[in-house]
Amino acid sequence: MDNNTENMAGTLKVSSSVIVSIAETAASEIEGVALTSAKKLAVMADAPLVKKLVSPIKVRFRGDSAAIGISIVTEIGYKAFDVAKAVQENVKSSVQNMTGITVSKVNVRVIGIKSK
């Protein structure tokens, strides 16, 4: 799905996959978020096929705004609430600053804890 924005020069379309990429990068910048060796968000499933098919980020457009859902794994030794709050703030500001699309909410779900 694309989000269309009208401006004086024409139409701007931002793909949801671009928003997913921005959100993943923003979340991975937060200390305490567990990442894979490829610097991607960790998922709890151990099966390689599941890791390829399951995206930890979902984007839904409602009107002119986007709602983002993100599942994270925190590293042991960090307060999950503080990590999730930092992810919310960084994802929202990054997506809005880079795309100009209003983010109505960022729902963060902590799905696990991983040792370093």
C-alpha cells in the first residue's frame, strides 16, 4: 500500500515498505533492542523460514496518517518499558521527518528478552 500526498509540484507516494525500513532502522538505533548479526530486529522464532516470513513491523494507513506496530526483543539488563518508549519516540520522529507523513501512533510490543 502506498500513502499519497498532494503538494504543489504533484503527488508524492511513499510505499509502506519504505516506512517499514525507516522504522526498523530507527528501532535498531535504540540501546537495549536485540538485533541479529545482520543488524535487523531479532524475532523469537528459531526456525529460519519463520524468520524470513515474519516481519516485526506492520504499517496501516488511515486517511493521511500511518499507524505503526512493531515487535521487539529487548536485551537482558535493560528495562523493557524504557526501551519500548524510546523505540516509540524514535520511530515516530524518524518516519515523520523522513517522509512528511503523520504518524498517529506507534504500538510497541515486547515479545522477548535475549542475553547479550
